[in-house]
Amino acid sequence: MGNASYASTLLDHARSLYTSAKDITPYTLYQESVPAAASTYGSSQYTDDLCYAALSLALATNESTYYADAYGYYVNYSLTNSHEVWNWDSKTPAVYLLFVESALARPGLAQGAGLDVNLTGWQTEAEGYLDRIVNGEKRRGFLTRGERYHWPDSLCADSQADYCTTMVILNWHH
């Protein structure tokens, strides 16, 4: 970023928010804590959010403790083999891609957490998700004739899921 001071402030806030999310238990869904949110963007789970946040912080800070947290969430919450849409509520597919990115760009994160880098395993997970899309094995989504991925049951305002998934497919194999 061009403004290092502002970037540092944002990172401090991200760390603080993550620490609160991690340490305040029992975990509850957002709309259970803020009932007024239930009619707008209620959440279906928090497990992917915790994993995504920890892994994002690991990549942003180069700190292995966040990577260890992310891996722990991935294992403990069985985030493998997702068939879900990738959108504001479901970030598990993005987790696969972030694990691949960390294995390629920052293998020291896994090593510092006492874990295998596991590039092949993360690539297999990410490619499995994308292959299920391309091969028509997703539960609800499908490729259109124009090679755009469509989730027919996603919210109209959530067409970003269609575009995000399509862009990942197009960029992954190039």
C-alpha cells in the first residue's frame, strides 16, 4: 500500500478483530448476537470465516501462529471437499486457494507452525473443487454454454459468486 501508517492501522484492527473472534466463546452466528441482521445477511456458519481470517492474517503478517490456527480450523471443522458456493457467506473454496498461495509464496508459514508445506495436497483440494465445477459434479451450480458458472439458488445480489467462481476457473489453469 502507498500509506504504510494506514496499512499498519488496518492490520492492527484485523489482528484485534481476529483475536476477539477466536477468544470469545461460545461461538455463535452473527445474527444470534445481532438479531436485526437476520433478515439481511445472516450467516450459515462461522468455521470458514475463522479459517479464512487466520490464513489471511498469516499471509499479511508472515506469522506462523495464524497459519497454525487456520490449519487447525480446517482440520477440526472438516472444511475439506466443499461443494458450496464461494460467496460472502461461504469462504471455504477461497481457503483452498489461500493454502495453495501460502505453500507457493510462503512455505515458511507451514514450517514455522511445525507442519508440512503440503503444496500437492492443497493443489489437490483446490483443483478438486474446481474440477467438480467443470465436470458438473457440484450440487447446485452449473456451467452455462458461455462457460460462466451459475448458482441458481444464490441471491440475485450475490451474482458475484458466479463471477468469482468463473474467474478462478479461467485463471487457475493458465
